[in-house]
Amino acid sequence: MRELMREFVQRQQDRRDHSASLQGKVAAARVSVDEGRGRSNDAVEAEFAARRARITDRV
């Protein structure tokens, strides 16, 4: 029973750590966008479409 409780507590801690890490990344991304360093979804899609095209051209 103790082992189950330890595992439960560890999973809860892991979830909290992951959530905190994710929140930090989101906050950093928001700062980046606010500072004008973000890119639109269309720009990202165009870049990766070009990458995919280059990869398929090599094959």
C-alpha cells in the first residue's frame, strides 16, 4: 500500500512539474510575441512546407 501511495504522490509531483514547465514556456512565448519576435501561423506553415519540399526533392 505504501508503494502505491508513493507512486501516486510521485505522479502528482510529475504532473505539477510538467504543468509549471509548460506555463513557463507559454509565458516566454507570450513575451516573445509581445516584443515582436513571434511569427504568424501562415509564416510557420510556409517555412515547413518549404522544408518538406526540400526533403522530398532529395529522395
